[in-house]
Amino acid sequence: MKNLGKFISLLTVLLLVSAMPCFAAQNQSDLDKQLKLADDITKETIVGPGSVQVTTGKDILMSFGATARIIPTSESDWDFGVADSDAVKSGGLMYGALVGDFFRSHGNESGTVQDSYIRTEAKMYFNAMPKDRAWSFYAALEFDRPIDTASVDSRGGKSNDSSNFGLERLHLTYALPMNMRLHAGWDIWHMDAFEGAAMVYGDDNPGFWITGENDTVSYNVGYFKLMENDFQNSPVDMQDGANNDRDLYAGYVAWQMNDAHKFQFLAAYDRIRDVVANDLAGAMGSPFGVVGDAPDTDSYHAGAYWVGKFGALEIFTEAVYQFGSADNTGLGSTVGPDRATVLEEDYDINAYALAGDISYEFKGKLTDYPLKPHLGFMYTSGDDDPYDDKLEGYNGVDNAQRFSSRWGGENTIIGDTNLMLGTALYGYIPEFYGNGTPVTTGGLQNFAGNGNGRGDNPGLTLISAGITVAPKRFLIFKTNINNFWWNEDIYVTNMVDPVDATVNGAHKVDAGYVGTEWDNELTLATSKHSFIKAQAAFFFPGEVIEDLTEALTGESSDEMAMRLAAEFIINF
């Protein structure tokens, strides 16, 4: 695959050579006639946010902007009460190797947090481009951390010798012939987030991509580096194998049939190397966890979604098929959860995901202000047999349901990493759980190697209902009730009692109702650029959580999880 570098270099040269006659054939006067020159960079879509235009006195336009969010947060029972159970208090977790509140902590964009903290996310945006749009530059500096004296004095680190402040976004573009544009850097790039179900991919991984459009059809094709094996902290950390990276090749074609109907067709190839097949317990060094080798995994996604509007009625549907293979997993000498049957060495990936949503805008019919209820679902396939050679638990390249406008939100409990629910950051799919063959077939790269993205996960059924209402121009209230079921059984090992783990092995947790999350957010706009949000989220656990906590600790826990927060936002 390192020949890919030679191929990309050759392709770039050919592209530039082919483009030179096109540029040479047009003098500046011709370009001025064909292009409407830009005069306000803040209205351009090829740069980043920023509403303050900077006067340069030259033909280069520049702008500046910023977003500041201060978020005091209070959480309780993120682990549904496991840390307070008698079993964990007396024995700890992982036979005393882990603190009892391990499942209460969770990782998000600001770091590892739990209970009560004040998160601060501050971004500064810088943009530049010439009037003819031949190129563009966008960069964002960011500080994102829970704050105390040490973190603000060290510019974002937890200690005085570390820092979180740095370059969060870099996005360069170059105009190409035939209404195309070449992009390079790291910025938000997604296939089905926001207006879709966010089941395939949405992230800011570095890479290169080409965009283009022609009348009603637009396209976006890219290559992204999710993990680079040939970059380490020191020579002794270098690993054998020039191809042991994680690379993503992805693209989509959007057809805006008319103002009311849009179709988007998408495809992705996720080439995963150097990610060990292991579960969470194995990743943490438990002798009762599952640990294999780093397989050669090739995961493909093919799918489409449609958004259709019929007056005030909007309908959305999406379908994705995941296929491929994972070879040389190192599990061929490992016995399954029955402690007798040996697992397979090579696996085929065969999974799918479906989603749909219907909403209706009542403004002008029932009210004189926006009132929009919705009802939606998402179904992802799960793996039902640890002893066959198939991985049927669906994973996106990353699972990013938090970024779906239909049932997502940054104020969720399930989407802010919840290890008891088996979710990594952004996702709702229980990718940390499975039935015994923990081979990574996708999932957020930030957690790779820690047992996420399992192709044997149980799958998820989501039924979502909610309302968004804006009784005033400056006031918006959004509420969502998301109900969750796991579609297949899973196996977990007791993390408190080593005798139980040794004698009884893995415990089966039956498929069923996981629980209901109720998310609420009230937004008050104090001006065009300033906002205050109040958020309240509650997760009511079902029988699966009761069974799961008992299997993990020997004692059932079913406390309601809660997150309360406020956001103070300035954005310009």
C-alpha cells in the first residue's frame, strides 16, 4: 500500500499537467468575465466560520472569528450505580486493579471526566482567499479542557507541563478545471451526519479530497489517514511493517432532484491494520479477557439515503451494507464463551444498518411559530453466533449518531462515551460488547485497540420521538425520547470476583430492552452572536442493564443516570 504514495504523486502530476492548458487558455480578463469575483469572504463556503471581515488593501480577502463555550456540568450515576454497590466497594474492579468508579468516568473531546466539572471550548478562526477564489486558507486554534488553575495556567493541560492548545483545523483548497476543487488538511468531513442517521462516517481526520458539482449533481471523494504507523515518539517505538496503518477511502454523490427531494449515494473502504483483536478486559490486561493478533481487516460500506419533502411533511430513509474480511485474527487458538469450542481464525464481515424518520412542521397550520415533532428509528444488525466465521455486528467507520439532527445532540449520556452502555464517543451502538470474537471492523480511531468497534457487537434498535418548538425568535426548545434495545445476546466476565471468572467464565446477557434516554435542551439567544443553553438528560435503565451490571459485578444496579448542564456561548 505504500505504492499508494507513488500513485498519488503520479496522479497529482498528471492532474496539474492536464490543468495547465486550461489555465493558460484564460487570461485574467477572461476569468473576470466568467467569474463573479468575491467581495465578502464571510459569505463564502470554501472557508471556515468567522464574521469579522479584515481590510487588507490587497486582492486577498481575510476574515476572523471565534466561538467560546463555557459549560458547567453535573453528572450522577453515569454507571447506573455500580460504583456504589456493595460488591464493587468491597472488591473494586478488575480484581482491585481498577478504581470502583471506572465506569463512571468517560472520555469526551475535553478529556476524561466524571461527576461535576466546568468544560471550556474556545476556538479562533482565521480565513484568507483571493477575490477569484483560486485558493483558500482556513485554520482554527482551539483550547478544550475542563478548567482549574493548572489547566488555564498551562494553556489547556491537566498539569503545568502539558497543553491542549493547538491547531484544531487546517483546510486548504485549490480551484481546478471543470468546476472542481482540491482540498487538503483536516476539517469536518462526513458522509451521512447532520441530515442523515450518522451511521457511516463523520469526523475531522487529516487527508485530501476533491469536490465538484454540475447542475443538480455534486460529488466529494477523499483519502484520509486515521492512523499512521510510520510516525512514533522515538525510533524504539517504531514497528515492523510499512503498511500497518488505518486508511480510509470514501466518497459520495448527491443528487438534488429538485427543491423537495435529495438522494445521496455513498461508499467507503476502511483499511484497518495494527489494531489488536481484543475486548475491553483484554486491553486492560485482565487474564480473563480475549486477546488475539492485529488482523488484516478490509471493511467496505455501500449505502444511500433520501430526504423528501411533501409540503410540511418530511421523510428520511437510509440503508447501508457493510462487508469485507478480517484475516489472521489470532483467535484460532482461543476457545469461545462455552470454554470448549475453538474460534475461527479468518472472518467475513456481513452486516447492515437501516434508519428512517418522519417529521411535520405545524407552523402556519396549527401555530404561528415553528413546531416540529418527529418519529424515527434506527436498526443495526448484530452478531448471533461466536463460532461461525462471520462478523455480523454493524459498525460505521465511526459511529456518530450524536451528530444526527434527528436523534442526536451534544447533551446526551449515551453519546458522550458510556462504557456501561458499551458506547464510544459520538456513537449509540454498543461497540465495546460482543459475544466472544472482538475483531475491530470500524469505530472511532481515538479508542482503537481498547476493545471498541467490535464486529461481534449485538446490534441496536432505536425508536426516537421528539419535538422542536420555537415560540419566539430568540427561544428554542428541543426534547427527544430515545428508546434502546440490543438485538442479540452478549457475553461478559465478572470484573469483581476472580473466583467467579475462573470457575464460571463469561456470563451471558440476553438481548432486550436497554433503557430510555430523555434529552432536553432550551436555547435562549440574547443576540445574534450570544446564546445561553440549559440542558437536562436522563437515562432510565431497563432489564438489560440490570442483567449486565449483575454479570459484571455480581450485584444488579439500576440507578437513573443524569446529566445537567448550562452553556454560555459567544459565536461570531
